[in-house]
Amino acid sequence: MSISLDQFERKVDQMVAICASLRSENQDLRAHVASLEAEKAALAKKIEVTAGRLESLLERLPEE
């Protein structure tokens, strides 16, 4: 056998550590995405309100 049991164990430990790191990073990224989606929704609402105000102002302008 070309790979010893100790080397195999180290490689498995490395894989487990990488998986744990990636799982943690994935959780962080999901939280960040959720935060950005909430911010996007808030900004979309502000745009909607502002567009409504602009429409109201345009309706009040005198016609030429």
C-alpha cells in the first residue's frame, strides 16, 4: 500500500476541517445574502414611495 494509515488519517482530518470551514463560510454567506435581500426590499419600497410622490407632484404642475 503506497499510503500509510497515518497519512490517510491526516488527509481525512484535513478534509473534515475543510468541510467545517466551508460550512461556516456558507452560513455566513447565507446570512449576508439575507441581509442584502432585506436591504434591497427596503430600497425598492423607498423607490416606490418616491415614485408615488413624484407622480403626485407632476399632477399638480400647471399645464402650459
